[in-house]
Amino acid sequence: MKQIKASAVLVIMVLLFAAFCIGMYFGKQNSGGDFRIVTARASQATQMPTRQPEIPMNTRKVEIATVPTTVPPTTQPGPLNINTATVEQLMTLPNIGPTLAQRIIDYRTVNGPFQSVKELDMVEGIGEKTLEELLELVTVEE
């Protein structure tokens, strides 16, 4: 009895393996070949190319559009007050993205209002170069 069960299990395993191999063979035959992902930068996406490059027949073309992640600058007069600015307003500054803007807000929440613009260098991610760019664009006064 044990021998019959072992034989049946072996036959089932061989059949499953054979079905797997056949599926892999036919899957490779009908895969349609390689495919290429073509991306474009946001500044290039708005320009219409004069001629499309030729793509071999056995490839698929997938285009991924890129969307600018920066917030357009606001039209506020004078420097931005870093003690009252929102994340969106801080993101209008050069080299300040959503993460760094949130760190500025978190810093002033924990430590109180900034006493000086130079105190921004205490925020993780703001170095000397970024601070130099921000000095004339931000203020701590009302």
C-alpha cells in the first residue's frame, strides 16, 4: 500500500514538473520580446520631437511622464518669515523640499521661534551653502 502511494505521489510530481516546463517554454515563445522604458525630463516633455526614433518590432514602448515636484514661487513681498511660514511657503525657497520644510517647522515647534536666520544651520539638512542662499530670502522679523 505504501509503495502504491509513493508511486502515485512520484507520478503526480513528474506531471507537475512537466506541466511547469511546458508552460515556461510556451510563455517564453509568446512573451513578445524585450521592452524598453523611455523617460523624459519635465523640460523636455513639453517639446515635440521632430522625428520618433525607430523601435524594433519585437520591443514594446512604455513612456513614463515626469511631473515637476517643485511648488511655483509665491508672489509675496519681501523676505519670507521662517517663524510663521507654512510647509508650502518654505518649499518656494531654493533647495528646500517638503522634507526639509517640515524639519524647519519641527525645529521651531520644539525649540521655539528662530532668533536669527543663521539659526537655520541647526536644522538637519541645511548646510553652509544652503544657508548662504537663504540669508537674503528669509527673515525672523514680522
